Amino acid sequence: MEEFVEKTYLFDFYGELLTEHQRRIYQEIVFDDYSASEIARDEGISRQSVHDLRKRCDRILEDYESRLHLVEKFIKIKDNVQAIQKLTDSENQTAISERMNEIRDISSKILEEL
């Protein structure tokens, strides 16, 4: 998985478990693309502190995932639902087309909720 996408999932699932300070700085450096110098200046801390905080947050988020596996489960479910949709899209038998439409609708709702 692409590193940025992985960080996004980890932050989406576990970001609320970081402190407000950690969450704000991590979001600025990873997602808002602020430089360590900009954050350090705005927060009144050193650039090294910003780098250390980012690494600490990465470890914290990865530790939560290694214990809970929520992102892993989410990706598996999403892949399975997409596979169901692909199978139903290629189905041409009219006898089961009504059930296939129901499966397609249900899987679409699941994907929207994820």
C-alpha cells in the first residue's frame, strides 16, 4: 500500500487517540504539507521536536494497528465488496438478476459507509 494512503488510513482510524497537540502537528506535517520549519516557528518549538513528534505519532498509530488490525480488516472488507460488485456487474443470467441487483445495492451501501 502506498505510504501516504497507509498514513491516511491509520490517522482516520486512530488519530482521535492522539493528543490534540500531536494530532494537530501530525496533520499539518503529513496532510497539509507544512514544513518542519513552519510548524516549529508557529508552535514555538524546534524543528527537531517536530520531526521527533512525527516519528512518535507514526509509531503510536502503527502500534494501534498492530494490536487492533482495524485498517487491515477494513481493506479486506472493502476488497471483498468490490469483488462482489465486479461479479454482479458481469452477470447476464436473467433468472438470478433480481438477486444480483440486491447484492449490488447492498454492497454499494457497505462501500458508502466505509
